Amino acid sequence: MRIVRTSQGVRYDPTGKEDGRGAYLHDKKSCWEQALKGSLAHALKTELSQSDKEHLNQVMSELDEGED
């Protein structure tokens, strides 16, 4: 799953083709939780805004509960 930093902020990129600096995450909640603690911001070379975090938490909440 690709996350991309654009001029509009950090977003999930379901196509994997959006322009911007990207980072890839497994589709496991544990990977997302770790990424949101700081490694994603480091990989994207940016600070995550509250709006970015809310969007990514929404995507994470939609992942299957059984996948971990």
C-alpha cells in the first residue's frame, strides 16, 4: 500500500501512481501503527499534520481486523 506526500498533504494512494514522494506499507495494522509513530514521517521527509494523521487512521481502520 502506497502513501504519498503531495502539495495537498499526505494521502493513501490506491493506484500507486500519484506524483509525489511515496512510501510503501504492508496492509497490516501493526505496520501502520508503527509507521504513524514516526517512521512514515521520516520516510516522506515531512511532519504529519493532524489532518494527515486523521486520514491515515481512517484508512488503517478499514483494514481487516484479522490481518496482522
